[in-house]
Amino acid sequence: MTDADAVRRVGLALPRAYEAEVRGRSKLRVKQIVFVALSRDERDMGFGFPRAERDGLVASDPDTFYLPGQADLRYQWVCAHLDLLDDDEMRELVVDAWRMCTPQMLHDLPDLPPPTARAWDLIEQQRWHDVRPMLHPCLRFDDGDLSLRGRNQVLDHLRGRPTPKPPTGTEIRDGQVYRWRR
């Protein structure tokens, strides 16, 4: 069983996500796109879900999932009763809804360890001062043919370039982010 506060914790931890209140209802957004909306009483949640698959989701567990009202059927949207969802299933639904409205380069972030995801979120926001203490002093970073060592060199390089995709070889040890070659 999950609740609206757990939905907020998961949704607001995702890059670019923020909460807005619209006509008494909390909505989680990326820019202007709503990916999760809570009912006024916060017992139900609506979330982005591929239109082609939503009938199958509802049919798999009709006690938990239901389609939105007739006026909202044109959207890629499904609704669920929060008291019938466990935390893991809720997290998967919220993250997948968020992925529907973000660039693909961000899609792996929720699956990375929390400090790594936070570091990449700060890099994307270009908050260099905040990301510096999260990086190991001897960090190694590869960008195409360029290989850098040390967090100062890496941060100087990243400041002048488009945000790179998070690496696949990342590890957290003693609160520090380590990157290795594959």
C-alpha cells in the first residue's frame, strides 16, 4: 500500500520534475507536461501510460487500475487507487510516466544509485559548485577521444559542452562517484 506522499517523494526526486497545484489537485510536471496527478482527496493517482497498452493494464487488475473519464480518454493516461498499489509498483509507474516526457538521455538516471543520479541532475542544471564536492578528486572521464583525470579538469570540460549522457560504468564508494572505462 502506498500514499500520495510516497508518490511525491518518488516524482520530485526525478530530474526536471516539479509540483504544481491546479484547481485543488497536485500535479507533477516536467516543463508544462503533467506526468502524475493526484485526486483532490489524494487517494487516487492518474499517470502517463502508453495509449496502446492501457487497456491491457486495466484488464490485468481492474480493482487497482481504471481508465480516466470520457473527456480524458484522448490522453495517454491511466488512473489507479493508491491504497491498492505497493511502493515498488507505484515507483515503476511514476518513473515510466516521467520517462514519457523527458529526453531519452535522462531515462537511465532513476536506475542509477541516488548520489550518481543527483550528480548527473546537477550537471544537467549546470550547478557546477554543487556537483564539485560529489565528485572524487581523481575522477576519470572519457568523452569521445578525450580522456580526462581529476574533477577540476572534468568540470572545466563539461562547462563548455552539451550535457553528456550518464555513463554506464559508475560506482559509489564512500560517498564518492567513480567512473570506469568499459
